[in-house]
Amino acid sequence: MEAEKAFQIVKRPYITEKTLWLVERNNTLVFIVDDGASKDEIRRAIEILYDVKVASVNTARTVYGKKAYVKLAPGYSASDLASKLGMI
């Protein structure tokens, strides 16, 4: 997958009080992603865009679009990535 396709899949980070709690407690980030993207495509896009390893991806459809809960692998910090993205 190339970076251009990855940018089409991952639209933006989703920031709420709950998602900041997930960053701190579960090493998990939440993104709004393309409605047609599969979990594997989301995993590869996050790994390409942010140079991290992903442990798991869970998705949910909401009124805001499709949300992806991305848990990072041990050794990678969600809070460091969140600060680079300007979430915290």
C-alpha cells in the first residue's frame, strides 16, 4: 500500500474525553476512517503513516462515520503519537 491510499483510508483522529482516556490507559488511538476500509487495510495504513506497529483494530459505525480503535503493539506509545498528532 502506498502513502496516498493510506491517507484516503485514515481521515482524521477522533478526540474526546473517552478517547484520551483510552490513549493513557489502553495504548489505543481512535480514528475516523473510510467507510469501506477493512480492518487489515486500516492496520496497514496506520503502520505506514505513523511508523508504528498495530496490535489490534476494532471498528464501529457511528453518526460521525466509521471509527477505528487502534491498539498499538507493546514498545510503541499511543501518548507519544497523540502528542505528535496534536491530540494532547
